[in-house]
Amino acid sequence: MKKYLKFILLFITVILISITLNVYADRTPNPPPQGGDKPPVGGGAPIGSGLVILLVLGSGYGAKKFYDYKKKKLLD
């Protein structure tokens, strides 16, 4: 059963990472016709890398909590 659970968790992790790698912020709007020399606000910053970091940290935190729960359950 552990083998299947590990495979399922690995599969879900790979799917989530591949989905978040293709997520980007919206393009900046076109400047007004009488526009100035100001650069566009925000740019086209990708947001996928931050999501990957959050997913990895969250899964690590969940794994630690699960490990502690199992350890406590075995001691009781």
C-alpha cells in the first residue's frame, strides 16, 4: 500500500509542478495614445517559481506533520 501511496503522491506533485510552471502574469496594457516616457508598471513577471517554492515547502510541512502523527500513534 505504501508503494502505491508514494507513487500517487509523486504523480500529483509532478502534475502540480508542471501546471504551475506555465503560469505567468498578464501582459502590461498598451500605453495611452498620448503616453509619456514612463516604463510600464509591473512588467511580465512570471509567478510560477514562487508557487513551486510554496508547494514544495507546503508538502514538506505536511510530510513532517504526517511523520510526527504516525510516530506519536506508534508510541501510544
